[in-house]
Amino acid sequence: MSPDMTDHDDRPIASSADVHVLFNGYVDLTASPFSVASTVSYVRDGDAQVVIDPGLVPNRRSILEPLEGLGVNPAEVTDVIFSHHHPDHTVNAALFLNARIHDYWAVYKNDTWTSRPAEGFAVSPSIRLIETPGHTPQCITTLVGTPKGVTAFTHLWWTATEPTEDPLAWDAAAMHPARVRVLKVAGLIVPGHGAPFTPEDSTPK
């Protein structure tokens, strides 16, 4: 069953998390071969230490050095979240040897596969997953409650200004109601391949 895009209860139940963008991603489809890197983020909520989309970056130090600056040992990261299964968002997950892996339909740890829908799943009181298919059928958005409001980590946008229509989407039309849903609760967007931005009237919907 697809999620109800009119749902107003998407906010996490708590607002105690700290968020840090470790690496601002980018995409250049004009290059040959084209150049792409994922925006990689770190969220702490109590005992939960979460890395989101540890994908393609210039080198692994692009992820590890910012974590070191925060005093974070990769072995202490408890959870890794994939917005979707494209390799540019997943290939460095093995840096976090002790983490559970979350995607749209399960949680994985060592040799254990625990099936569950992502829709409404709470990684911690301040970290909630919702299903936002469009770029792929399996895309999810991570909503994080912070003292300043809700931050959304999502592939519904690549950057603050693009794309209006995702040229690589499985179902570009599905992204528009999903964007509206996220914008109802999020005061800050961390897009798939760009720096965080505050939504404005000009933000593609």
C-alpha cells in the first residue's frame, strides 16, 4: 500500500538529534564518464549514531575525516540508512562494521535480515523513515527531529534548485506529491547530491 500523501503526522516524536553533513555531493551528467558523489550525513540521537547514504566520494577520507573531527569512531556507528540502492549512495557502507543497515523493506545486521516496511519506522525517537518512491520504487526519506525543527534527508531533490523533473526517475510524477509531503514538515532539506537548503517558494515541487 502506498503511503498517504496527505498524512500530517510524519514528524518524529522527539526533537533531540544533532545533524552534520559530512560531505556535500554533486552530479555532472555532461562529463564523460559523468561525475557523481553522494551527500553523506551523520546524525546522533542519544545512543543512536547514524550515517546516511555513504556512497561515492572522492576517497574514503572524505567521510572518515569529518567523522574524526566530530570525535566519532566508525566502529561505533550504530546504523546506516540507504535512501535507495544505487551504488553512488551505498558503496562505502562497509566502513561501518558494526552498524545495522536500513533500506525500504528491511534491517540487516551480519547474517540477519529483518523484514519491515520503512513507512513510519523509527530508528530512534528523533529519526523516522517514510517511503517516497519516484527516483526509484524503493526510495525512502529520513526525517530527523532537531531542536531547530525537522531535517529531511532525501533524494526527492538532487540540489536546492534541481531537477524540476528527474531525468533518471523511475516515476517522475510520483515525486511531486512526495515532495509536497516532505515540505509540510521539513524546515531543512539535505538533498541527494548537494548542500543542505532551506525550502523556498521557488523550490521544485
